[in-house]
Amino acid sequence: MHKKLHIKKGDTVYVNSGEARGQKGRVLEVEVKKQRAIVEGVNMISKHTKPNAENPNGGIIKKEAPIHISNLILLDPKSGEPTRIGRKLNDKNKLVRYSKKSGEEIK
């Protein structure tokens, strides 16, 4: 059983440490077992590829590398600033994430 993560696919996040510090982007994929996420436009690497059906010429491709979940913090939907998140039961008795800064529910 894995610990529930504070970040989901589609969230807008801020990188708070590491080489990509200060960058913002949308989460494209979350690897729960490895505790990592791939963020759009953040932590770019150059991958050397051989010619294949997708890329007939081969060459160097720029792509996003996974970044550890602990280096990411969610952006507040209201103000766009980094915020911690909490979980609470809403009026429909469902557990939802909310921003600790503004108190607003995160969709």
C-alpha cells in the first residue's frame, strides 16, 4: 500500500528545490511507486535516439524527466501562489483536497 500523494495528474505545481527551482508547470504523469512526477516543461533532458518509425532521422530529443514529489508544491487555484494542501470531508461526505492558504477546494 502506497501513501496518498498530494499531487495528481493535471495539477499546476511549483518546483521548490533542485535544478529546476522556481519553475511552474502542469503535471503530465505521476509515478506513485517511485514517488515521482513528470511536469510539463520542467527538468528537461536531451535523449539521443536511433532512427525509428516515430523519428525516422533519429537525433537528439528534448523531453521531461521525472522529478521527485517532495520537490513539488501545489499552486493555489485562487492566487496562483504555492500552498500546502489538506484533506477534509465536503458537504457530500466526500474527502477533497483544499488549499491551506485560501481554504478553497482543489478540483
